[in-house]
Amino acid sequence: MSLVRRCSRTACGRPAVATLTYVYADSTAVLGPLATYAEPHCYDLCAEHSERLTAPRGWDVVRLSDGSAPSRPSGDDLEALANAVREAARPPERAVEAGGSGQSRPVPGETRRGHLRVLRSPDS
């Protein structure tokens, strides 16, 4: 017998179809497919509440809706995305001087943040 998880919104008894998690440090709300397992710091939402989701002013909403993804992703999928957002938001490390470290020097006008790169226009 399988239990159907319900929407976390108060007074809503509809079946959950999406999982919402917050990355407070980055002011980001991540809404993705229903996680395999209920997590204590995530919220399961029904179709209506997931479509109507808004975030506080100044926050970003990341919606995962990749049709090629498995129909039942694990709870680790949302956590991995949240970790990628955190990594991209970290301040860049100081440039390492060339000399045996094996690391390349940054390209002028380029800021490296995690695995993402921000290219500055020549005007800035």
C-alpha cells in the first residue's frame, strides 16, 4: 500500500506533484518534481499551488521542468541543484600567481564563480 503525499499548504488536501526548497543564503526558491522522499526542510505542493508560487521581493525562483528527467527524481536532485546555486554565489577566490601551482590565471575581464563564469563587457 502506497501513501500519497499531500500538499503542504494549510487546508489543502490535494496530492503533491512538486517539491519546494529554499536556499536562504542565496535568496532563491527551487521548485522541482516531487522528491522521492519527504524531507523535513522541503515543502510538497499540489499542481495549483506550484503553478501559483511566488517568492518574496528580491528572491529568485528556479523552476525545474526538464522533460527528459526521470519521472521520480530522488531528494538528492533538489539538494544537488541547491548546492550548485550556493557554489555559483560564492565570492571569487583571489587570483593565484603563476609559478608551479598548476592553476591558470584568470582571463582579464572575467570573474570565475564556482563552475560559472561572468564575462564583463569592455564598457564596465
